[in-house]
Amino acid sequence: MRASSMTESTADATAMHNVSLGNFGKEVGDCTCSLIAPSWIITAEHCAERVLKHEKVDVKINFHGDNPHVERSITHCIRSDGDEDVAICHLTAAVHAFPPVAISPIVYTSGDRDVITIGTKGGLHEVGPKKLSYEKSGAHLYVKKGGGMKAGDSGGPWVIEAGGHHYLVGVLHGSGIAGQPSYIRKFLDNNVNGIIWAKP
């Protein structure tokens, strides 16, 4: 159900400063991720596949923004149990130069709302707003294909804006599909301390 206080607006540069973005190093290919706690990022499972398989790779996460450049390696990743294509990865050291993104606790299954997609492929960029469509179970969100999303944006955030703030609602799988973090809240809370769950 649509939150009564929710408003959407056109994409602007503020979203990228409300969502702490990182991108994976070349050893696992280009992907995007979001900081959800000082020592944890969320991304697409397929982006973390080599780490999940315990291959010997030194995955560097490079964080972007107005603050000084921050780079971290990953100690390990954990996949969700379902088919959402979502994984979380633990960093070698906490990131304090960037704030974690707030995640909406609402499992969206209907409503008239827009989403902004944010990626790092070819430099930081936003796509949208794009109209959301929904999966009945709540596991996934959808937008029409194309429109500026690029291959290296996989794992990046889909956000909605409310009151000048941005809230993570999806993790990009690709081709206009994203898994909903709220759908796997129990998995996230069981593995990560300090997630900011904030209702738009």
C-alpha cells in the first residue's frame, strides 16, 4: 500500500549523495553496490559469485562521493536463500566517510510510484524517474527495459524519494528487474547490525 507521506520527483544529483555507492574491482567485473552499514554492502548475487565460491580474488570496493575516495577489500559474502539475486558482503574495515543508505521496510506489491536507478558504469549517473511495476509475491520490482541502465550498473540501488530523502527499495539484477531488500529483511537483520530501516 502506498505510504501516505510519499512523494516522488524527478531525478537530481542529490540521490547519489544520499546513497553511498561503490563499484567492484576488475577481478570480478564491473558492478555497483550500496553501503547499508559501516562494514557491509549490498549488491547482486551474480556480482559476488566468485567471492561466494571462495575463489582467491582480492575484490576492491571503491566508494564515490564528495568525501575523499575510500577503498576497501571484501572478507566474505553471503547470499540470500531465495531467487532475488541479492548478496551482502563484509568489508575489511568499516567505512565512516560515507553514511549508509536507509532501506524502506515496505514490501511493495502495488501502487503508483516512481523509482530512480543509480549506477557507476561510465561514471556516476541516474536513470529515471521510471514507473514501477510489481511482482505479487513482493520478491522483485520491475521497470521498462533500457532507458540508460548499463551492464555495470548491476547490483546498484533503485531508490524512491520522499521528503528530500532517498530510500533503497531494490537491488538491480539487470534488464529492468530488481530484488526487494524488504522482502528478505529477516535475512539482512540476521547478518548485519545497524541497518537503517526507514519508512518513506
